[in-house]
Amino acid sequence: MRRRVAIGLTVGLVACGGGDDHARATPPEPVPDRPGCALPPRDCVGPACATLEPFLPAAGPGYEDVPLADERARATSTTYVRRDLMMLVKYATAVVACVGRAWPGLGDAPLALGDGSERAGTIPGTRQGRPRHPPGTHVAGRDLDLAYYQRDQPDHHLRSICPHVEAGVDQRRCVGPPTTLDAERTALLIGTLFESPLVRVIGVDAAAVPALEAALAAHCRAGRVTAAACARVALGFEATDQGRGWYHAHHHHLHVAWR
């Protein structure tokens, strides 16, 4: 089942998987005018767009790679992505840094990158014999985890945006409101990413959906997100575990899935 977040803002759940790897190519849509923002190119053109590459440079306008101790060498990095997805993420994070610079919160502090794929295009953890994502995801650089933008925190690194422990047990999901979520910035990121028709779905924790829904509606009304992108937004989430892969482990990051 697929339902979309649009101006009418119906939200639903989408399966967590690789999607259609043979999506029809579409011409790039117009890039919105964002006065005063010096932005990197958004769209990749040419046969090299599907090339698996390390996310370099490791820091740029609006983003930073924060690798674990065993991921700091090129050979062991888990932040390999397709070139077209990398370009889009660099563009979207730069948009949030520029457009949201004066908003309350952490201003233009960079957003942390999470897992993409391993150098061989395999699921992160495969090299050690312990893949840490479901089969079919994080393969060939078609998926990338990103932190949420956050309030009342020192940075936008990957961390839980909500309570996630009950009776001393980590539930691996929100069990309370997402009190540190910066919904305004996160929603702008999501809407900007959907300027590309090649983004299939963005997975989030179900507890974050109402705030993101409201912020997306405001951005769409204000024209900060294009009408085409607003109509395309699809959030993957599960309020109860239906086996689609979104119920757990999205309380500290969102998941961008490419077609």
C-alpha cells in the first residue's frame, strides 16, 4: 500500500525495500529560486549517475559525515552512495542550511550522514559478517540514512528524538513524543529531497509523522517546497508492527530510498 503526503496531507506506510531499479528516466524539473542561497547542483546528468562513490567531501554546506571508529578509512566506509543520490542530498542539506539559517534552533549546523552502502555495494556490516539493515536495503548505494534536525541538542547527529526505553528495555522506536525533533527543518529537507522523482520513499518513526505532516503543509503553502515535490512526498512508517521494516530503528534517523 502506498499513500502520499501532499497538500491534503494523507500519510501512510510503504514497504521498506529496494523498489523499482528500472524507473523511467524523467527530465530534471525546474530548480526553485532561493534568493541569496549559493547551492550546489541538484541533478546528475549522464551515464555516471549510478556510479557507487564515497560521500566526499566528508563535510560541506549543511552536512557532515560522522563515521564510527572502524569506518574512517576509504575501504571500511559505509557511506558509499550513488552519485545522483549524493548530489541531491548535498543540495537538500544546503537548502535547509541557507533557508533555515534565521529560524530558531541550531541555525546552519550541519546534518550528520548515516549508513549508505559498503564499498562493494553491500549492506553495512556485511564485511564483518553482521549486516545491520534488512535484506534488499542499503545495497548498491540506493539508500542513505540521515539524522533528524533537532532542538535542544548540541548538534544534528544521529540520536533518538524521543523516549525509547520502557521497563529498562530499549524498544528501538519512539515510545513517547519526539520532543527534540526540529520538524520545520526536517520537513524542509524531506520536501526538497522529493524535488527529485527518483526518491521513492523516506522512512521515519511514526511518532514524528504528525509534526512533520504539519510542517510540510506549512512549507507547501508558503512555496518553500515546489508543488510537484509536495504532491510526491511519501513517508514510510508503521504505528504498529506490520512487517514492512519501518516500525523499528527510525527513532534516531530517517531513511532515504532511491528508485
